[in-house]
Amino acid sequence: MAFKIYSTDDNRAPGIEYLPASAITPKVGMALTQTTGQLALATGATAPTYISMCEKDGECTAGDIIPVIRVGKDMILETTFAAAATSIKLGDKVTLHTDGLQVTATTTNGGGVHGRHRQRQHVPRALLRTTKGVQ
């Protein structure tokens, strides 16, 4: 699975931006952050600032331009858990999985994203609101 827009407060779809990437292999819905002027994989307690809108079979050359959407403070994103989320409660901050496509069942005190666990078709999913808006 990947990060998908579940809803926005104003029901508007974000525009696509084109930004340079670091040496990553982008997948549609991958959580990204911008460091040193290039997009990098968002993992751990790093809240994503962008979501990839393209998929490549191989690694980008640093500086390649890829399409992304910006994560806004009014967005709720949906994705799956990388492991059983039995201990996650509404409002817990969770961490991003190392693949940038899911969240872990690990809670965190700093950073991270707010999770809300729900079941649909017996697949654990997380609805996420970033803790920080666009900087």
C-alpha cells in the first residue's frame, strides 16, 4: 500500500509540483521530505512534507525531477500498518516504516504523525494527520 489522500478540510485536491529528488527509487504514494534541496525518503519520526506521484523501476540520479504533492495541514492520509496495530489508540503518534509507504505499530513522543486505526475488509489501515503543517 501507499499513502493516499483520505480527505482534506476544504475538499480540494492539491496541485502537482515538480521537485528534484535524491538517489531514491520513487513509488506512487511514497512519503518524502526535502533535505538539502532534494527529496528524500521520510522514515521514522520525520513527518512527510511530500507524497510521490510517480513510480520508477530504478533509482533516480540525484537531481532528477519528479512529480509530488505537498502534504498540507488540512490533509488526512490513509495507509496500512507494517505490523499488527493492536496497541495503537486514537491520537497516538506513530512512526513511518523504512519503505516510506506504511506506518509502523510503534508509537513515538516526538515528531511522527497522528494515527487513527480502523478496519476495512480485515486490513488494518491508518488514517494520519501530520503533526506539523507546511513550513
